[in-house]
Amino acid sequence: MMFAPSIVNILGFKVNVLERSSFISYAAVQQADIFLSTKRNQGFGDQNGDLSPVNVPINFVADPDVVDSNSIKNSVI
């Protein structure tokens, strides 16, 4: 699936990329009980500039492990 990049212009500020669990705010914000667990490869293919070339490599990873690392959310709320 291919998605077109989003472009956000707010009063002269240009926002190119919003990452996971991120947001744009105009006032004070308090986050309560946020849990985010992701695995991401930032070594290749992460280009966030304007008009950057798109390269779609074809690869395959054989990973026989069902679960690499368990993530548990512990919360007091």
C-alpha cells in the first residue's frame, strides 16, 4: 500500500513528518498513561525532506522467533 505524504502548514510553520503518538498543540498539553512500543529500522529508507527520492527495495527476512521481546504496559491509572 502506498500513501501520499501529508503536508501541514500552520501560520507559516511547515510540518513535514508526524511520528507515532505525536501531535501538534497550540496550548499546554498533559499526556497521561501513554504506552508506545515499536521496533523501527532507521538505518535505511528514512527520508523526511521535501522532494526526496523514493526507493522501494525488495527484501526478505527469515525470523523464526514468534516473539522477540514481550512488551507489558504497567499503569497505576
